[in-house]
Amino acid sequence: MSSLLNQTHDPKLTSWLACANTGTSDFPIQNLPFAIFRRAGSTESFRGGVAIGDQIVDLSALSKMHLLDGDVADALKLCCQPTLNEFMAKPSATWSALRAALSAALAQGSPIEAEVRACLVPQSDAEYDLPCRIGDYTDFYTSIHHATSVGSLFRPDNPLLPNYKWVPIGYHGRSSSIDVSGQSFPRPKGQTKAPDADKPSLGPCKRLDYEMEVGIYIGGGNALGDSIAIDESDEHIFGMCLFNDWSARDIQAWEYQPLGPFLAKNFASTVSPWVVTNEALAPFRTSWTRDVRDPQPLEYLTSDRNSQLGAYDIELEVAIETPAMREAGQSAQKLTQSSFRHSYWTTAQMIAHHTVNGCNFVAGDFIGSGTQSGPNSEEAGSLLELSNGGKQQVALGNGETRTFLEDGDAVVMSGFCEKDGAVRIGFGQCYSLVLPAK
Ligand code: CA
């Protein structure tokens, strides 16, 4: 792992911006995540920004100051655009060079502090857009705990299908309905059929759910026909975000066989605005193991590097904010917490598998990790699991209960990485609100 770390990860590094150095900020100088933003309510162009403390470094303003030279100046120029696709398409060395330059510019003692300070925009004044044009989106299913408990609800006799332990299961999702935190959307309508009904009917979804996932942005892609070997995957992972894969469970139960999710999933999905780079996550990578009682993966899904560094210890949390909480001025109530490190398949395995047949990734493509449920029942990443298929009410702490989401409910996801010897980094929030059906 030491080879993945450099001076930008140094836990002793601090910024001249004091609010970044508190130890509790999501955005210390060791993080430096990217987003696309502008001042809220303005007609400014959207452009790239990097978070530091409670501020955003406006990369377009910084670029115009011509403080940085060479490749870094070119990289900065790409971040002035309203999407990060062209920057993401560059080699990882370019991402790294810009990160190192921004780290130096924001560090205590930087000779350009005054100039960079003039480029800051408060996060409280900003609105965000998607960080890039998401071309294709694939959703995996990498938590065996989620797959087993959901499988047992849909197929009590046969919860985990025989391919699960051999194939990183996924399906091609829809990118047009992926939006950024702050998204609200009408409750989907669809075709459902109760088990005792003799025919299906059309109506608003009655079992609306969230899915707590990690989103992975692909940087440089691969040519059609080529594969990305498992140990090459880091060159293709630009960064990660929080991802809410909204799911209509009653529509899903009726439509999902034989081809998998369709209208149960494509009405809305929400990403957090900040992309935490793969480089920023380096200190929180950890070993990945496969239970010796389980089949070991085929060779193209196996490597020493993957075993040593394949897992990411990202803590994920979900909270719910009901209309009653909002009216009472109460904060959102936590529903669950788990970690991406429990994933049965790693990000490197997902990428190696996705391309083993020659399928090409393009910069800005997006991967969902699948719902990240941990080994314990309270670590479940969806209401479907927490309510045991809608059979048990989930207590919210203010006297309210839920089995599935009601109109006006907002789901708030957050995530962070914490470990001895490293500075805590966070992902910010992924907030989205359910409106009544149209
Ligand atoms: Ca999903």
C-alpha cells in the first residue's frame, strides 16, 4: 500500500484554511474531491470545483490566474468545462499531478495563498450538477448479505443462485434518470400484481425503497475488443461517490424475471455531488479475502494486489427525513450503517469482469456497487431488508414507523473513511426527496 501513498496523504499536512483542519470536516486537504458547481440561483456557467473545508476552489477562476504551469495548467483548463469528462479521460498521472498542485496551493505556507483564497466560493452558496456526462451505467450486486436476504424474500427456497459466487452479477442500468443530490422525483407508477390477484394492475408504487450504494466513475476507458486486466483497474477508476439506487419493490417483484430489473429501477437514481478520487481513498484500501469454504474466483478475477488492496473501507450511512421531522425541525433519523469493505467482489474484479468480453468503457461511465448490506441485520442497505419484506415496521425514533417510503420522505446518505494514522475524509451528502405520484 505504501506505493499508493504520497505527500498529499501525509496526516501532518494542514491547510491555511482553518476549517479544513478540524479533524471532523469531510473535506480536509487530504481529500480534495471534485464536483461541478456554480453559485446557486445564478446564471453562471457550471464548472469544476474542489472542496476544501466548507469552501470550493473555483477551478475556472484559478485557471484564469495562470499560477500553474505545464501539464497541470492544461489539466486545470479541462476542469473549467461544465463536465469533467475530458479531465477524467486523461491518464491517472494527470489527475495526480493536479491533485499534488492543489494540495501544495492549499497547504499551510503556500506562496499563492492570497490568490487561491480569492478563488473560494462557500459551499453554502453553491448548487451542483452531475460531475460528468454519464454515458453508460452498470449496476452490480456485490453484497452477498444483500443478495441472500433479498433472494430469500423473492425466492424463499432458492435465495442465492448458483452463479453468484462465480460471477460479479450486474445489469445495464439507465443513465438519463441519474441526477445529483437535491433531486426530487414523483413516486413511480407501474404494473404490479399481488400474489393472490388473478391479473396485474397499473398504479403508483406502494413499496418504494432506497438502495445504499457506492458509485464508481470510470476515467480513461478501453478500446472495444480489449479487456482491462484486474491489476490495471486503478488506471481506470477516477473516483467514487455515494449512490442511491431508488427501487420500486412491487414493480420489481413482478417484472424481474427472466431479464432482471427494468422499470423498478430506471425512474430515478441519485449521486452525491462530490467525487472522492481513487487517489484520496488510497489510505483506506484494505485486504480482500474470500471465505475458504467458498469457490475461489477464476484466474482473471484473482491477483495478489487485489487480495492486498482490493477492498475499500468506506463507512456508509442512511438517514430518513419525514415531513413530520421537517415540520418539527428535527434532523434526519439514522436507519443503517455499514461498510463497502464487506463487498463480496471488489471494484477491480467488477472492472475486470465487465471488460473480459471486450466491452469498452468510456470516460464518465458509471458503476453502482449494488446495495451494500453488512453481515448483521441492522447493517442492511435497504428498507426491504430492514422491514423483512414489509412485514415489520421500522421505528424511526420520533414515534413514526415505516416499512417503505411515503410521499414527502427524503433519504439522506453520507459516507466517510476513518483509520488510525490517516486523516478522516468524507463524501458529503446524497439527499433526495419523494414527491407524490403524477
Ligand atoms: Ca442497485
